[in-house]
Amino acid sequence: MAITVLIADDQAMVRQGFGALLGAQQDISVIGDAADGRIAVAEVERLRPDVVLMDVRMPEMNGLDAARKILTAGFDPPVRVLMLTTFDIDDYVYEALSLGASGFMLKDAPAEELVRAVRVVADGEALLAPTVTRRLIADVTSRRANSRREPAALGSLTPREREVLELIATGLSNTEIAERLFVAEQTVKTHVGKVLAKLNLRDRAQAVVLAYESGLVTPR
């Protein structure tokens, strides 16, 4: 089945350009768009897309508030949100990752990266590999260093689960983690699932944020 996508951006040219690019892919179907956050929330409730491309800065309701409403609505299956921004260091994007957004893309990223991002996010992964994403998280958390406290829940992780969390935070995929630890990819998936459950996290993006905020992983 095709991956269904909704594009939320206040610039018509951006919506049309991204729509044409994604719509040309055999495995992706653009089923709607929105010019502001309020419309985006209503359209997501109506259409239930697999992935929402959400601009950070929009009128009526900004992308962060719209993402919050979508990510806390409890849709089943979940609607994945991929934030779009013009700025590589943006507190709004960091907050969106904290809420459970699956990652973010710069609007001027190459076309093939946008297509790949939609596929990665639709598959339930977080788009955290790009250096700019890790720099974003590291930048914001370093400014919050004085308030760092290790969550008690981290103590519930086994040494291997803690190791997996650290590797997730560096942006490695399940396949890369499996190669690093010399285990099967399915074993890694099991560890990731246990980490998310024990820490009460929505997805890998929130796991990365927690790893930095707690000081488990330090900015490089």
C-alpha cells in the first residue's frame, strides 16, 4: 500500500512542489495539504495520513502546536510528523522532537532526501541520522545542562538496553546497531521496544532527547 502524506505549509509553492515530488513516487500518495496549523489538525483528523510534513512557522496555529495536537490525539495507527524548517537550529524543532515528532528536514534539502525521509518515518523510524539533527539536540540540551537529572527510569534498563539507548542517541539505525553489537537486527528491535516501554517513550526521537537531557550522551 502507498504511504499517505499530508503537507502543511503556508507557502503554496512549497506545498505544490513537495506534492509533485512525492506524488511522482510509486509508493507515496499525497492525500491533502493545509496552509496553516489549524487546518492541518482538522485535515489529519479527517484523512488520517501516515505522515505529515509540518512547517514549523505558520499562521493561525504554528507547526509546534499543531504537532502537539496530532501527536497527543492517540491515533491508531499513529500519524507520524516530520517537521520542516528553514533553520537548522530551531528550538521549535527540538520541542517537537520532545513531543514525539519523528524528525525534521530543512526545506532546502535535496529532493531525494525528502523522499527518503518520508519512507523512513512511515516505517516507524526516527529521522535522526543527519548531523544537523544531532547538533540541534546537543545545542539545546547543552543550554539546559544545569537542570540535568538522570530519570529514575534509566535505572530499570539492563546494561545492554542502556548501551542500545546510547547508540540510538548517536543516530544509528537498527541495522547499524546490530552490526556494532554483533547481534541480529531482530534482537536490536526487541531491545529498542523494551527501552521505549520502560522509559514510557513514544519513539526513538524521544529516546534521543532523553539520552541527551539526562547526560547519558554528551554533546560532541
